[in-house]
Amino acid sequence: MDTANVTLELEDAALPGDLALPDRPGGVVLFAHGSGSSRHSPRNRAVAAGLNRAGIGTLLIDLLTAREGEVDDVTRELRFDIGLLTRRLIGAVDWLAADSRTAGLPIGLFGASTGAAAALAAAADRRERVGAVVSRGGRPDMAGTALERVGAPVLMIVGARDPEVLRLNDDAAGRMHHATHRLEIVPGASHLFEEPGTLEQATDMAVRWFGHYLKNPVTA
């Protein structure tokens, strides 16, 4: 396993990230964390570790700069700026496509909470580069009209004890007319998948989804 601290020099920001690449990776998954979180999210890191064990690379990044994070801690506005988060993710997708360590690898996106909306919007904008998307406890409804342009296969994982988010995911699924999609419900799980064994179930679902669709891309 090769790991590296990286800096993504994007048009509007320099974002720190953690890149992990198993030997001969079958693809690389870019993580979009949820509201008020960061690349250090223990839940996302647990999912990333599961992907790494399955031979899939991962890139966890901060979507906000340190200064933006300080402002957001007070105002709580930037975490809901889906346009900004989407632009940052698109820049990260392009970075993965260009970097010598990851160029040529199939790219997947994993989003949690509001990060799922940005992941779906980025997938809609980079249809030729994004091969699959997984949302965990996500807010795909916040992707707006981008849902109708998503072409990559989408897995939405929601806890059975998260009824409002479950409803929003079900509604969003009905708007993805061009994408293969599936809604998986984890019994006993609440929004943060804190209950014993629930995050592991979500991780297994993500591993299977990416393992299949990054290896067998769907042409939209």
C-alpha cells in the first residue's frame, strides 16, 4: 500500500488530501465528506480502509481551505454551498485523471450527507470520467437538476432509522432517469451509522458497488 499526503492545486484553492493506493489498484474513489466534517472523518476513513483492503485506491480531501473551515464553523454556510463543493470535487476528479499515480484508473465518488449532493453534481458534469457513485446517509435532493444528468451507476445507502433522509433518497432516485441506481436500507442504522455493525454493512455495500462498476463501466 502506497500512501501519500498530497495537495491539490485547484483554480480557487489548494486542498490537502490523503491518497492511498494498493498494489495494482482496480480504481480510485474520491471522498466528499458531509456537513461540518473533513478528510479526517472516522466514518469515511473506515469505508476507505475497506476499499483499500479490496484493492481500490482512495483519495480523501478537505473540500474547504483552513480559513474557509474557520468561517464555516461560525456561519455554517459553506457546508451547504453545493455549487462550491461541486467545483472543488470536479477539480479533484480532474486532478486524479492527470496525476501520474492515478491517471488511467477508473474513478468513483463516495459522498456522505451534503457531500453526496456534490458528488452527484460532479458526476453529472464529468460523465466521461466518473464510473460510479455511492452515497451514505446522503442528501441527493440537494443536487437539484444535476440528478437528471447523472449517467454513472448510483448506490444510495440509508439507515432504516433515518426516515426523512430515506424519503429524500427515494424521491431523488425517481429523478435519475439516465443512471442505473439502487437504494439500500441498513436495518437498525440511524443517520450517522453509529450502531454496531451498521457502518461495516454500508462499507461492504460500497465495496461491492465500486468493485463491480469500476471494473465493468456502464456507458450512458
